[in-house]
Amino acid sequence: MSRQRKSSERNRPEGPETAGHSEKNPSRPDEKPDRSERTTTTHRETAEGPITEYRAETWEDLQTLLFEDAWRPDIGRVRSPYVFRGQSNAAYGLETSLQRFLGGSERWDLEWHLLKSFNHYARDELQQVPFGAEFKAIAQHHGLPTRLLDWTYSPYVAAYFATRGRQDVDGLIWAVDYRTIHEHAPDEFRELFDDADLSVFDASGIDDVAVSLLREMGVDFGVIRNGGTTHILKYTQLWEQMAAAYPDDFVVFYEAPAIDDRIINQSALFSTTGNPSTRIDEWLAEMAAEAVRRIIVPAERKAEFRDRLVQANITAKTLFPGLDGVAAWLCEYFRPPAKADGTAASIPIPEAARSPGRGDLRSGS
């Protein structure tokens, strides 16, 4: 297993599409003036490190920030390199449900015990217990603490979650250039990206790499596939070996299997790390800060931004199909502007989304 570290420098050539908005691209139909000429956003170095942070003071600011760098002149299409995550409180970090579950115990060995036990009890519910990355996605979806973190391709879905919860604190949208992040991935992942012309995996792609590496280790995949506990243990050990080979760790994004309509409607995908203890926000600040933006949604703008999103049909009703989502949407729609004492009211979270990792793209809400 190669230990070669990938460069953190972007490999894309400098040009109008990568150099910012100071140069105009005549082939870009939606070309607008430079952000500094038409918005009131600010940026500063954050507590996470040298990650650029912007504050969207207006709806126009938010549109500019969410869709920046999305135009691809080489194909003449809007294809953003970013994935997004919305959080109702800007103070929250990128902490996985497993990290929250374990607290400061450092009992990372419990990850495989959780997965092993879930595998045992899930057999009555699942016709065939899936392997590896897909199995973790299903476990996360049903509320089991995992090392996965929820993201979305949709900037509006992330913006929606950033306006939820308490209305007296700023919300936050993370925007991460996943193509740059994958430059740090192990060579085995990079080779598949290059050979298949991929920019992001699906669960089967992650598992294809895992199976290949397990076979190199002399492990009988047939036994793993049907062995339940054996496949979870070997799969966990494989990721431990990859983490050991890359002491700076790595982050890989992969598309979620279409388990239910929530996954589809939220345009969801997951991130995973080699080491379950790695805090992704700290890793991003140290290894790829140039590929990350933090977009602050001011508390005083949450209600307005959410109402505009609702008008665009980004609501609890569409993101959480079912009666839980309908009930939350009705609460959003009919919510008074403020409580009787003048304090801002909170936006309820659908019951179906309260468990950590239920495809709700939240962290610590």
C-alpha cells in the first residue's frame, strides 16, 4: 500500500474560471461583477485555521457565494466542484456521530463492535446485508454512530439546514471542493478516479478498492462476503492499515446509496476518513484550507432566507417525505415572527431527523 502523499496544491490551470471574478469570461452567460463590487461579504481567518469565511448579509450575497466557481467553460455547463453542509449553529464543528458518541473516551475500538452488533440484528430487516461502505451508510441512516458525515451536492439544501434551529445564533454553510480533497487520497483511490474518469465515488467504488486491497492481503473475499462478523472485522482492519500508511490521514467523499427518498431528495453524499478520530474541520484547515469556504448565515437573516428557500420548494415536506416532514413544514410556514417575550423562535426539527446521521446534513443541532 503506497505511502506517497499527494500535493495540496490545486492542479487546475490558472484562468478566468479559477482566478476569481476580476477577469471576465466572455463565454460565461451569467458573468457578474466582482463580488467586492456588489456585495457586503467579509472574510477572516477562523478558529479552525486559515479557512476563508464569508458573511452573507443579503440574499444576493448568498447566491454569489453558493454558486461561485460553478461555471465550467470547458463543457459550457454549471457543474460546481463543491459539496455543502448546512449547520444551524456556526459554532458547531465537523464532528461525526461516532466522535460525539464516544466523547473523550478514545474507545475507537467500539466502532467495529457497534457495526458487528448492527449487522447481527439487521439481518431480519435486510434481504442481503451489504458490504463495507454501503453497510456503514445504512447503519448511519438508521441512527448508528459512525465515522461518516453527511453532505449534499445542493447548496440550497445546505442553506435550508443552516436556517433551522435557534433563530438567535448564526448558521453556517461549509463549501468544500471535493476534487481538491481527493488529491490527498491514497493512490489506490486516485488510480480508480483516473482510470474511470471519476471525481467522486459511490459506495460500490469504495468497496471495489477495498476488495482489491483485501485480496492483496490474501483474504478470501467469498468468506468475507458471507461471513458477517468476519467481513466487518477485516474491512475495519483494512481501513486501519490505510490510516497507518497515511499518518496525515485522508478524506474521501462518496455518494450515498438510494436507501429512501430522503437520501435522493437531499442530494446526499457522505465523507469518511481513514482514522475515525480525525476531526474533518481540523484536517481541512491543516491539509486543504484553500479548498474550503465557510459561509455565515446571520441570525437576523435566517427567517428571510428560509422563506425564500420555501418559495423555491426547499422545505421539510420535500426533504423529509412523510408526515414528520409535513408537520415540520407546517410549523415553519405558520410560525409567528417571534415569541411573546420578543425572543426568536426555534424551527422544529422533524422527528425522523433527530437521530445523529439520519441523512439530515446536521452536526450537533
